[in-house]
Amino acid sequence: MQKLNKFKLPKNFRGRSALVVQLWWFTDFFFFKLSPQIMYGWRRYLLRLFGAKIGKNVIIRPNVIITYPWKVTIGDYSWIGDNVELYSLGEIEIGSNVVISQKSYLCAASHDYDKEDFPIWSKKITIEDECWLATDVYVAPGVTIGKGTIIGARSSVFKDLPSGKICMGSPAKVIKDRTIEK
């Protein structure tokens, strides 16, 4: 079993100094979360100030939780909905024209439960262009969701999913191809 007194955070795991981390948490609490709903540009500015790569006209709601913005990339015209959590202990890359719906949780880190010191590790999450993660979707560390794929509400994604599909369930499985009417 784990012995948490033996746990050690890997050197530079957070990617910035403790001071910068605390400054982000202060800024997030007082300036990001308290900003009016319509101030999308302000929130994009704050995230960029802390090293996030945020594209044009990205919509991020004020109650989104982003652990370390310097580990987050979001492409043009994407939407990040209410109460989404980007647990960015590792990198999270979200493409362009992506919708991450309310209450979804992208988790880019975990622990090695087979080791007594319970070491933490991270793996990049990639959500390619034109995806839609419906409400309350969980995405595990290291997952890539292919271009244009839809993940159904309350699904859990533990492995890579191909492009152009509709997937759902826990674990999420391909249900059918996604077709677009023009």
C-alpha cells in the first residue's frame, strides 16, 4: 500500500516556481472567476499572461478551473463551458472549433499505485479540431480524441478514440460514424 510520507513531487513538476503558482491562484480567484460572464477577452488575456496559448475568439466561462495555464493550449473559436476542469498537471492541448461542455473533467496526471511512494506522473491530453465533448465527460491522462469526434454525455475516455466518430459510455466506445449535413 502507499506510504504518503515517502511521496516526493518531481523536480519542476508544476512547470513554474511556487511563487508563480500562488500568483496564478490569486489571479484566478480574484480576477478570472469574478469577471462578468461576457468578459471572454479578459479571461483570454489573463491566461495568456500566465503562459497559456489561447487562440482567437475562444470562449471560456468564468467558473472554469485551470490548474496550470502554462500547460494549456486552446485553438481558435473553441468553447470551454461552465464548471469544466482542466486539471493541467500535464499538458492539455485542445484544437480549434472544439466544444468542451459543462462539468467535463480533463485529467492530465495520476499516481503509480503499484509503488509505495505513490509517485505522480503526467501525460498529455490532446483533443483534436472540431470535437465535441458533451456534458460531464471525463478524459484520462495520455488520451487523444481524433478530429471531429463527439463524446456523449457522462462518458469516460480512458484510451485514444479515432477521428469522425460518435462515442459514448464508460469506457467510451465507438457507436457510429459522425456525418455532417451541409
